[in-house]
Amino acid sequence: MSEVAPQPPEQIEAEDVMTYVRFVLSHPGMSRWLKDALASAMERDPISVLNDLELLSLITRSRIRRDL
């Protein structure tokens, strides 16, 4: 029986945020794009980051549907 990787939590407790940030930034399996985006996001207003992420998600999902 193959082991399934654990799913990330739906929500991270406020006191654990930096633990997750450090994990992503130091993990060799994470993409450079994600690391750069996370590092940049940590310097910005979090509401602005979420707004940008919503737009990025919308555009990316539309691109996937177009390419199917």
C-alpha cells in the first residue's frame, strides 16, 4: 500500500505562519517561482496579496480551460 502525502491544513494558526514560510523557502522541492512569490508577498499588504492571488487563480484556471 503506497503512503499518501499529508494535505496542508485549510488554515494555519497565526503563530505558525513563519514556520510555514521558513519551510517553503528552505525546501529544495519547492519551485523557485513559489519561493520568490512568497518572499515578495511577505513584504506586501496581505489583503493586496490575496486580491492578486484571486486574479492569478482566475486567469490560470481560464487558461487551463482554454487549453483543454
